[in-house]
Amino acid sequence: LAMVAMISACSVFTNNATAVLWTNRPEMAAYAELFNAEMDGRRIEVVYQVEPWRALENDAEHPDLVAGARLDSVLSISHFASIDRLINKGSINPASFYQEALSMGRREEKTFLLPLSFSLPIVVFRSEFSASLADDYYIGVDEMRKLSGEFNIVDGRPTRMGYSPRWQPEFVYALALTLGAEFEETDERLPEWNDTRIQQTIAYAVEWINDTNGGYELENSFESKYMYNPLYKLLDTSQILFNFMKISEFLSLPAAIRENLDFRWFSAGKKISVCDDVIFVGKTRQSRKIKTTDAFLSWLFKPATQVKLLETA
């Protein structure tokens, strides 16, 4: 009887020792490797999924942990278990997170997902222009438009144009957010928004094009002559004043290009909206490897762990 009890206990421990993690993020393999090296008896097995959120929706059998983008959609987040117990125990400190990103992983006052990484919108320009800006950290749409107009040389055939909302659809989306469009997903998985704010966004963009840049014809003339190059190259030749991008995109530019550029966070007042492609991590409802999943999440978000991950990267 003692031997049977011992074998059963070993079997339970073994089954609970290894948790499976679905992800399409290659860095997660390195994180799991470090966790496995530091933890005695608990392991994370990483399984690659092209689109983890889609696999959650289509597969009947789920892993113990998932890390990836789009996990906060209505259907995807329903597959995750609450991690409030870890927060209440003090294993994870919610004050350590960017609050807008953290709120995206919450439903009905419960936390189901933790933001592992995210990007923020920035406005890029040549470094020598920094002194002309009102703030050392932020820039809003009104200041962008004003400075663009002062930069323009659009008489006759335009030779210089600060910026146009038409150049980058992602800027129009960010503009709508700053003006309060409030894009959301309903329980029926349909998009909804504040239509009045959308109309204001369109009107603002049209005014910028017509009143600041001289109209569509002048913009088209400038675009046909100069905009065969990426916008960051047009910054380098001073053909344009601003380029809208994510901070992650900016940091991926070659250092030789970045050394002549500077940026400000694109904001409404002092609020910076998180870009949509947040990488979340959470544990699934199906998981029975509670000790291992809790240990991994607690370990992953410790400041000391984050330091190690930065150093190894």
C-alpha cells in the first residue's frame, strides 16, 4: 500500500511538473529555457502555433499557457482563467504595468491576461527640429498640424510638405483615438465606435488637407514627385517634417538613419494610447498544471527576471 501511494504521488507530481505553452513569439523559447534552468522540478514546454488566438478558437484541446497577440478578443479571452489569486497574494504587482495595457486583459473586474510587451505611437522628425517643439516628451495633433503648415512650401509646384493624414492610414486611426472614437468589440464580436467622433476625425483630416496643405491637387502633385521613397528617407532629405510610426518600428531602423532623427510620443494631452498589437500571456481554463503555470507567471514578471531577460537579449 505504501508503494502504491508513493507511485501515485510521483505520478501526480510528474503530471503537474511540465506545462505546455503555445506561442508564435520566438523569444518565449528563451524565456522558457531560463525558467527551466532556474526551477527545480517544474518545466515549460514551448509549442509553436502560427496564430495562438485562432488555435484557441478552433482546437478542442488547449495548452496550459498561451502568449501572443489578439488574445484579448471576446472569444479568445473566454478561454483563460483568472489570475487575480496571484495578484492578491502579491506574486504579481498590477502597479508595475502600463495601466491601459493591463486593462485590455481584464473583463468584469477580473484579470485574465497580462501584457508582456507592447508598442507606443511616436512622431519622428529630424533632430535639429527638436528645439521648435513645445514639449520634450509629447506632441499632439494640433501642434503637428501647425508646424506642418509653417514648414510647407506649396506655392505652385510644392517642394516641401510637413505632413498629410492621407499618407498613413494608421495615423488617421490614431487621430480618431485621440478624438475619442472609442473603438470596441461587442459581445457579438462586432466593432462599434462613437460615430460623432469619427465624423469629427474625418472633418479634421479634410481641413488639414485643404486649409493647411492647399488641397488634394497640391498633395497629389507632391506625392507623385517625391513619395516614391519611404517617409523616413524623405525626412532625411527634409522634403517632409514628420513621420508617424510605432516606437518598435523606429528602433528597428538602421542606427545610421536613427542617429539624425528624434521623436515625441503622440498623445492627447499627456495620455498615450497603446498600439493594438499587445503581446499577452495567460493561463487557460483547461489547465490543471496550476502550480507550474503560477510559478512561471510569477517568475516572468519579477523585476529581477526582467533584468535577466534584458541582459540576455
